Amino acid sequence: MQIQLDRLQHSVLTLAQIGATPEGGVSRLALSDADKEGRDLLVRWMRATGLEVTIDTMGNIFGRRHGTDQDAAILLIGSHIDSVKEGGKFDGALGVLSALEVVRTLNDQQRQTRHPIEVVAFTNEEGVRFPPAMLASGVMAGHFTLDYAYSRTDTQGKRFGEELARIGYRGSRPCTPRHFHAYIEMHVEQGPVLITEGYPIGVVEGVLGISWSTITILGERDHAGPTPMAMRHDALVAAAQIVLAVRNLATTFGGDMVTTVGTLDVEPNMINVIPGRVVLSVNIRDWYDEKIRQALTMLKEEAARIAKTEGVHIEVDNYWHIAPTHFSPEIVAAVERSCQKRGCQYRKIVSGAGHDANYLNHVTRTGMIFVPSIGGKSHCPEENTAWEDIEKGANVLLQTVLDLAEA
Ligand SMILES: [Zn+2]
């Protein structure tokens, strides 16, 4: 049994026309008019595929294909169709439309499954218009309350709850976990690993944990002329060493660790003044929580050493931490078996970016399938994946569904 690539391709390219940007990408921000138009099209396609469509209180769209055993747990497959501003055609949309293609293929073959299958499109995954990201899957997992979600506002002060009602997608089904069998999400990798190493499929084992800190360096502001070098307490010179120390953490710990200083605020930021105060951000991600904690401890020790050498004061404030998400070993193994059955080359991979699958992992057994991003690019109009890789990914999804929904 094979999916029909031309049909999937047509669906992806048709949805991509909604909110299309001149550069070839899409802007389909959550609960915008373009999002409504995309949702309407998806619902039409779901109904034409014979799916029973329901909308929950967060606007998540479910299309149900009945199983032979109506009491059996639901196999959930999908992703999201909202995008970032000037994003790409594939992020999210590919997962939803591949799930729909899987159901279309089962229908073509008149293949029944014991478990019901539901195609899902989660609301506001990107969180660009209404932060935070993964808001609706977060509500389903009990991470956010419905009131919290409804009260999120965009930059114009418009509220999530009202905008959801305005576009006609404030449904009545409670946004709570149901009797789920598993959740499988196919997605573009959004990074360069698969394309660089030449694998068409990534079997995703989970998502890296994240630790965010702010480092504040207090030195002494002074005239850049009369102050001799040996008598300075230059906050920026200390900051430069911190930036390198942060990068060295990743080199020292190795594995999947990635470390980034993304912001640097220099005061007073003037050519003739020795910087007196610098604030910078530190972002550490790894597959093991313990390694993140060790890296943070090492960074604090290094900061203390730099502070002493430079005669400055350094404070490290670790204000946000999210543990790594380790997907269900059973589902990871099921996806792996599907690759083997389909003769697809694959590698195991961990995701550096968050997905609805993070929260769903708290609700049911969860796994993801990655396909390569050309040039590793995502969240931009250049975002692209080879159609032959998409075909392989969708067939792996089909195989995984056949295995899990039958059993
Ligand atoms: Zn996405």
C-alpha cells in the first residue's frame, strides 16, 4: 500500500496558496483570515474524505475515521497549519496533509482498522501572534488553562478567545485528553542534519531540554581615553569571555548539546566610554537534563573566574528550564520498524525545536517522523523538502498507522 504523491503534492501546494507571500512562502498566522480560509479548506477536504469533523474549545480540528471497534483508543495523526510570519509551505501543513493522505489511501484500498484514526490540526502551534507557542496542545495537556489561553493578546490587543470565535472555530468539545492510542506527527526537520548526512527519514526520539539564563555584568563606566588599560573594569571584555565560555560548554560536553548567546545589551554603548554594564542571554539545550545542569554549574564557575580576573561583578539568573521530552520507546520502535519494512534509510534524531508532540507526550504515547529540510532552512520562504523524501515520509507514516491502528 502506497500513498499517492501527486495527490499529497496537490494538497500541499493548494493550501500553500492561502496566505502565500511573493517570495514563495506563507504567512498564515493563527486565527487570522488566512488561517480561517486554510481551516475551511482542510475541513472541506476532511469531509470529502468521509471524516467526521469536530472542533474543540481551543479550535483544534479533528477528522475521525471510524474503526471496527468503536471502543478502541484513538490513533491521532497530524500537526498544525498556522505559520510564522513569512514562513514556509511545509512546517506543520505537511504533517496534517500527510495524515489526510494516509486516510485517503486507506479509503482507496478500503482498508479498515480496529482503532479509530483521527487527523488533527492543532491551533496556534507557532505562537507568533499569540505567545506562547504550542498553546492549544498545552491546554490539552493541562499545562495551560483555557482562561489563560483565551486571554492571550496579540500586538494590537486582540484576544485569543475572541479571535477564535470571530473566525468561527471556537468549538464545543472540551480540549482535554480523550482515550488516545498514540500520537504520531510527521514534520520537516527544520535543521541540517538529515540533508547533510543524506538520510530521507529521521526517527525522532524526543526534543531537547532547554535552559534560559540572563547574565548581568557590572563593571565601571569610564572615559575611553584617560583610563589606562590596567585600571579598567570593562564589562564588555568580561562579556566577550562569557560568550566564548558558553560556546565552549557545547564543545566540552559534546553529544547533542547546543549553546547560544543570542542577545547582548551594552551600556552605555558609546564609542568613547568603557562599557559599565552588559546583559546577555544564555540558551543551553541538551538531550539529558543532568548535562544541562552540569553545564550551568560550569558556566557559573567560569563566570566567577572571569569576574575575578576582570574586576567586575557577574550575576547568573537561570529563569526558565524545561526538561527534555523523551518520546515513547514503543512508538519510536514502531516508526523504526516502518522504515525497515519500507526499505527506507533512516537515522535516529532528536529535535532541537519544540512541537505539539512535546505536550502530547504527556497525554499519550507519542512519536515523530522527520523529513529533510533542504539547506536546513525553515521559518522562511526558502523552506523546502524534496518530494521524493516527502513520499517516503508519508509512506512511513502510513506503515506506522497500519501497524498501530490494526493491533
Ligand atoms: Zn511546526
